[in-house]
Amino acid sequence: MPDKILLLPDNIANQIAAGEVIQRPASAVKELLENAVDAGATSIQLIVTDAGKTLLQVIDNGSGMSETDARMCFERHATSKIRNIDDLFHVRTMGFRGEALASIAAVAQVELKTKRPEDETGTFIEVANSVVVRQEPVATPNGTSIAMKNLFFNVPARRNFLKSNAAEMRHIVDEFTRVTMAYPHIKFTLTSNGQQLMHLEPGSLTAAQAGLKQRIVQLLGNNYNAKMVAVTDNTAYMNIHGFTGKPETAKKTRGDQYFFVNNRFIRSAYLNHAVMNAYQELIPSDSFPMYVLFIDLDPTQVDVNVHPTKQEIKFEDEKIVYAFVQAAIKHALAQFSITPTLDFDL
Ligand code: ADP
Ligand code: MG
């Protein structure tokens, strides 16, 4: 019998791996916006056509890339954000896996234009099926523009799995909301089929809480303006800041609830439970208040590497985080309690 094991060609291996990172246009929104944030941009534009199925472009005014880096960035495991395994536990950037651009380049046609402020000219690169098909110098503003065209053009089965434009657009707006909420000092716009849907003005870095409030209201609706209470508590172990809805914001559907850990949007039934617990007796047990909460703690105390999309994380000490969140919310809501039973110490 002949041997039968073969190595998959790179482009097939890349397409398979891409499935972990890029499921739909909204996944690319998250990755490209996060790259722009990591590049230190102060202004970021997201432009989509046909809910990102035909075109999904992010333009930033961040650091840009050198000519060599512009080619390198499409390689799998190519990253400027960590150097060794130890860095992984101290990482402060959104990205670090070096997989997003490689994945996007495996399942779409990509056009990159990038220029560093210190360079005279920029670089234009076109990639399809993980292969660079064109490269030339280009006159372009400082920063980076990445256009992803015809997502899944080479993986028809995946393309068929995409939902209607309306449904994919909802996913895009959700991701846009999660990233932009965490960076109120950055200007963002969202344009769909030539129409500007969102224009988020940057808040000042010094008045961070006011900037966050403005961003929340821009994203979730003006009706929250007078219906949120500020949350802020600090210990040596961790900080929390943000806003939580007055009891009257509670709805029957779980809608506007956002948790960020070190600026990363996360899903955590456990932390959600901590908040709900703090609302006990203030709202009916089958309803959900709005909240936008940012927890900051030493990166060594969280493992964000449990899933490629980094939405699930592990805390070193879950119980402390739970107690802290619950106490902070109770503290903020104290003014609404009739008989406060508060317990501030941790
Ligand atoms: P990661 O973000 O995990 O490092 P990516 O595949 O998203 O991996 O990006 C690879 C690298 O390309 C990044 O580490 C960064 O150096 C560079 N890069 C990507 N997007 C941008 C951008 N918008 N501006 C500047 N550099 C970028
Ligand atoms: Mg990235």
C-alpha cells in the first residue's frame, strides 16, 4: 500500500483556518477596526457595500506600515504585537494572534494601501487566495486603508451561508457598536451603500466619563441620557467605570448590556449575574437593565486566549471580580434603594 498522508497546500490550510476568525462580514469589521485602534488611529472610517459582502473597507490615520511589513502582514502568525509567550500575558493591544489579515486574504480579494508618516510614498498591495498579485508604490495619506472585496468568492459554500443583507448589516452594526463604545476618544464613521449611517464625534481623553456618556447616547439612543447612573470604583486589584441604567431602563429583552475587560468586549454570564444580583428588588426578576461597564485589571489576571475571537475570557480569580462588580453596581444604585443593604468592602 502507498503512503497516503499529504500536506494541504497553504491556500487550503489558510481557508480552513480562516473559518475560525472570519465567519461573516461582521467578523472582518471587528478585526479591521481593532487593527486600526492598535495602530493608534484617531479617526477611523468603515465603509460597506451590500452589508460587506461586496466591499468592506476600513480607513485609518494610524501608524501605517513599511513596504516590507505591508507584505508580511498577510502571512499567518505575522504580528508586531507580541514577540514571545510571556508577552501574551501582558498584551495591551486588541490583536496579538497575527491571524486576521491572513484569514481575510484567504477568503476574499484584498487591497491594501498604507503609508507611514516618515515615508515619502506609500505601498499598494493586492492579494487574492493568500497570494500577492500586485504591488506598487502609491501616493496615499498617512495611515492604512484595507478593502476586502467579494468575501468568500473562493469558498462558495461559505458564501451561501451568509444571511440577508439586513441580517448581516445588523451583525456589522453590533460589532461596530462594541468596538466604538470602548474608544470614545476616537472618531468613527460608518457608511453603507454610500449613505453615512453613523458619525461618532470623539470625546476628550481628559473627561473620559463624559466622553463615554456621549458615545453611549450616540450609539444606543438619546433616551438613555437622563436614565443612567455613573459607576466607578477602584481597588488595587481592579477598577470599574461606566454607566448602569436606572431601574426604569429594564426591558423584557436582554438588549443593551455591554461588558468590557481591558477594553475588550466580552460575553460573561457570570458577570452579568453579578450585575443582575445588584438590581435585586429594584426590577422584576424577568427584566434586564442596560449597562455599559469597563473592568480594568492587570493583564496577567485574565486569559484572553481561550477563543480566536477573544470574546470569552478566563479570570485568574473569578470570585473577586464577581464581588467587586456586584458591590460597584449596588453602590451606584444606592440612591434608588429604599432600604439600602450595602456592603462596600471586598
Ligand atoms: P494582529 O493584529 O493579531 O497582530 P493581524 O493579522 O490583524 O494580526 O495584523 C498583522 C499585523 O499587521 C499587525 O500586527 C500590525 O503590525 C499590522 N497591521 C494590521 N493592520 C494595520 C493597520 N491598520 N495599521 C498599521 N498596521 C497594521
Ligand atoms: Mg489584528
